[in-house]
Amino acid sequence: MAKTYKIAVIPGDGIGKEVTPWAQKALEKAAEGVADFEYEQFDLGAERYLRDGSILPEEEEERIKANDAILLGAVGDPRIKAGILERGLLLKLRFDLDQYVNLRPSKLYKGVTSPLANPGDIDFVVVREGTEGLYCGAGGAVRRGTPNEVATEVSINTAYGVERVVRYAFKLAMKRRKHVTLVHKKNVLVNAGDMWQRIVDRVAEEYPEVTHDYLHIDATTIFLVSNPSRFDVILTDNLFGDIITDEAGAVVGGVGYSASGCINASDEYPSMFEPIHGSAPDIAGQNKANPTAAILSAAMLLEHLGFDDAAKKIHAAVEADIEELGSTVRTTDQVGKDILARI
Ligand code: IPM
Ligand code: MN
């Protein structure tokens, strides 16, 4: 009998509510006969916060932790001050659930128009550190609101935190084209950059088949548009990874095709899968959002649970759908149905 997995579902805000049900349907259909899913819905995000002031109550976080994985739609609303939901919900989950690998694949699908004139073959994955760096919230402000205000944001980099994500990147490279590019700014951030480089060099010795190189973050933004085919696995810290994955999403035709995983690779806590796009309040509730990225995040969830064949079914269905119908204007539900029909 197929094992049942418990999935926490946080549709969140805006189009998150419209695309997430399609991720659930894709998950079920692709894994038919090999795994079953039991969903627990969580009402978290802007609407909840505006209604009763809660962001992530402890009791609900404990229930989320008791699941095998998490599907997240999107979080964000222009009515709420920047930082409240980001820090209180999304980043709190990433940190508390120790999701130290933020995995973000970028692939240019046949049928999608890249903004680049000569994109070439684009197929790389960014391994972004997820629990350290400038995202830790270390810092503070004094004399706030006065002309003498001081504000600090400190980047935390631990050898432990860096090594575990470096190891993940090299292991992943072994399953791909066996090349890792470390991206940092070691000519200026000499303390953290030097530590990242030394850890990469040391771990690389255990992977003689994997080649590795280094690029500064500024040069990386150039290569992402001038020669994106040069990349296989990009390994970087939390903030650099945030920035280049938006650029990466753009070069493969928009974040509508980009999924991501916040992975706890030691499986101590559930991992979380989400489309890279936001809640898109401008088109929310209009059945216009593309559910493809959410459906691809379901494929990443399946891979994480070890159902590679089921994940491949989703990838194949998405690829065929985009190639044939990618340029047509369809509703959210139509794209969902079209992809489901191919799984
Ligand atoms: C992302 C987002 C988040 C991040 C924000 C919303 C906190 O931009 O997932 O890339 O910076 O990580
Ligand atoms: Mn981002």
C-alpha cells in the first residue's frame, strides 16, 4: 500500500490562493499508486494578520513542523509594512525549520521567449544558503529618527553553516553536469569570502570529478545575461542568492516558470516548496496567474521525498504544455487542467 505523507499547505495571499490548489492536484496525480497525501491547511498571511493580528502562532508552527513537507503559495500585501510578514512568517519558517538550502533551478523551456537575444541552453540551479548571512537579523538601530541615527545589519557566516551547504552543492553537481561556481565578493568581503572559498576548496577535494570556479557577484550578473550556459550549480550566500535568482528568473522568461525549495537536507524538519513569484495583488482573484511555477514546486517536493519518477511526470507534462501552448493566453484553471491532463 502506498504510504501517506502529511503536507502542510499555506496558500497565503493573492494569487497564492489560486495557484496552490493546482500544485496539490499535480502532486496527487503524479504520485498516484506510489504515495498518498493528506493536507492540513493553514490560514496564514496578510488576510489573517489584518483580521486578528497573528503572523505565525507557536501552536500553528508546531503543527506545521509535524508534517512531512510544506507547500507555500505566496505571502505579501501592499497594505502591510514591508518586513512584518517577511520576517515574521516566511523567514521565521526558513530559520526555525533550519531550511539551510534554498534551491532554485532555472531552465529555459522550449516555447518560452527569453528577453536575451541569444540565450543558448539555460539549465542551472542556484544553491542559496538559507539560514545565515545578512538575513539573520543581527543588528539594530540607535537614536532612531534623529540626525544621528545609527543602523547596522551584520552578516553572520559560520563554518558549520557554510560547509553543509557547500556539501549539498557538490553532491548535487554529481547528479548534473559536475560544475560548481562559487559566487561571492571576496575582494571586498574578505572575512566571509575567504572562509567560503577555503571551505569550497577543501570539500572539492572529496569530489575529484566536479570542477569548480569562482565569480564575484557583480561579474555574475553580467555572465547571467551574456553567457548563462556557463553555469551548472551556482553556490552562494543568502543575499547574493536572493538577488541573482530574480535575475535568473527573468532570463528564463519570467518568474512564472520558477519554483524553489527551502530544504532541510538533514530531514530534521519539513522542507518547504514554493513558486518564486509573489502574491501579485494586481492580478489576484482574476484567474489570470500562471500556476506552472506552483506545479513545478510540487515536482520539487516529490523529488525531495524520493519520488523521482513521479517528479519526472510533472516535468514532462510542464515541458510539453509550454512547448505547445506556452504562448497562448489561458486562465489559471485552464493551464492547470492542461498540465494535469498530461501527467
Ligand atoms: C525570496 C523573497 C524573500 C527573500 C523575501 C520575501 C523575504 O524575496 O524568497 O526570494 O528575500 O528571501
Ligand atoms: Mn527574492
